[in-house]
Amino acid sequence: MGKSTVLKKHWKLIINVVTIIVLLGVIYSTRHQIVDTLENLTHVNAYALLLLIPIELLNYHAQTKLYQRLFKVVGNDLSYKFLYRIALELNFVNHVFPSGGVTGISYFGLRLRNGKILSGGRATLIQIMKLGLTLVSFEVLIVFGVIALALGNHVNDISILVAGILSTLLLVLTILFVYIVGSRSRINNFFGFLTKVLNKVIQFFRRSDPETIDIAHARRVFDDFHNSYQELKNNLDQLVAPFFYALLANFTEVLAIYVVYLAFDQFVNIGGIVLAYGVANFAGLISVLPGGIGIYEALMTIVLAAVGVSPKISLPITIMYRVVNTLLQIPPGYVLYQFSVNKSKNNDATSS
């Protein structure tokens, strides 16, 4: 096997290993300062950390309203309480299973189908549109971040480069999505190709099952996906409110990180946090570790260092944010997820 073949086959793993090595290097080089910071944890402002609770509640409110508004556009009026619960479950699924959000999309569709609420194609479209609006609205935050850096005299070539790369990625992904879903044939060709690839991968492990995913059924789902997209496309004016809630969800995520800095009595430029947050979350698309552990912290530290925040400050604070945020969000998501899975199993057992 040649070097190029190895690189193509294991590129995600290689990127993750390299990033973690960089993180370990940063930890080693700033170990004394990190120890000093950790020793001063008793001086952290607990009242500032408590602000994370209303911020996270507002974040989930924004996600729930985003879902609710999107469902209304395609003619489904779902309750706020049900969708709030779904948002908590999805947060747990996306944190625990490192798949760049793909697992979350699958779980979302399965969750709604099991409840006989709507079809798989429509559920998939809603989840993808939610992710799409979240990406597009982040463009607004990038502009805000660059302006904040400029006002604080922290703009440099690296920050401009990072902002440019993020904006370009968001724009390309948006255009690619609109291009694919805008045509029934392109949807069928693209997702049909993905279905065949997935069947091949599954068959490698389960040789007795050559077509785990029914391609004929998948095509019906793709048609439903396209029809639902056309409904959204014909009601673009109704996407203003969902866009606002997507922007609010992004802003509260950044605000949560900023609050942890305030708890450590560090008044950093919020523009740097915006750019670092964007880079770290994009890295989640290729992370092989749950929640992007190691990758997230490394990239947050590297980007913040580029805009003038010392690693001895940003690294322990980023770790603190991740720990506190996980303790706040994962337990309720885990409990609700387990309840839903057990309920689904009991329903299957009853029906059989």
C-alpha cells in the first residue's frame, strides 16, 4: 500500500493525531502557567459561572423555536415542550457519537418516525435546514467578530485569514446544499451514491446482508425530502424568524465561553472567541473522538493565541468551559435519550 493510499484512507485519523500532538506541545510548554492557573481555581467567580445556566436555557430555547418555526413552514405544528426535549437529546447524541452531526440527523429522523409525527424525508430536511441556518447565521457573527477585533486593535493577518476561510467554507457549503437539493435528479444521484457507499461499508462487516439500507425505500425518502424542500423554498419569507433563532443559538454559545473568561477575571476580545469557536466547531466534522475532545481545545487555544490571548490563559479556561458545559448539558440529554430508547424498545416488543 503506497503512501498516498494510506493518507487517503486514514486522513481523519492523521489530522486528529497531529492536532492532539500540537495540543500536548502547548500543554508542555505552558505547564507551569497552567498549574498556577489551576491552583487559583478557588478564586474563580462562582456567580459569573452561574450565568451559564440562563445562557444555556436561552440557547435551548433558541434551538427549540428554530425547530418549531421550520416545522410550521412545512405544515407541522409541534409542541414547544416536545421539541425542547428533542434538542436536549440531540445534544447528547452529537456529543457522544463523533460523526460531524450525521448521527444527530439520523436520530432526529428516527425519533420523529417512531412517534409517527412525520416522514423520514421531511424530518431529515428540517434537521439539515436547521444546521444550514446555523452555519449561514454564523456569517453575521464572523463580521461582528472582525469588527470587535478591529475596535480592540487585535486584527492581524492571521485573524483575517481565519475569518476568510470560515466565511468561504460557510458560503461553499450553503451553495453546494442549495445546488443539490434544488433538483430531484441531483438529490437522487447524490444521496443514492451515499446510500450505495454506506451499504458497501456495512457489507464489509456484515457480509450476509448486501443491502442493509433499502435503496428503493431510500429513493422514496429522497423524493419526500425534495418535496419538503420545495415547500420551504416557496415560503422563504417565513425563514426570517428561524434565521433569527439560529443567530441567537450561535450567539449564546459564544457568550457562554465569554462568561467563563469573565469568571477567571479575564476580559478578552470577544471577536477572538467568535473566530476560535467557529474553527473548533468545524473541526468536529472530522473528529474521531467524542465531542472533539483534544481537537476542540487545541484549535481554540491556537486561534486565540493568534489574536493575542496567551495559551496559559486560554487553555485552562477552555477546559473549564468544556467541563462545566458538559456537566450542565449531558446529564439531562442522557436521561431523556435513555427514556426514549427504552420506550421505543417497549413499543417494538408490544407490537411484535
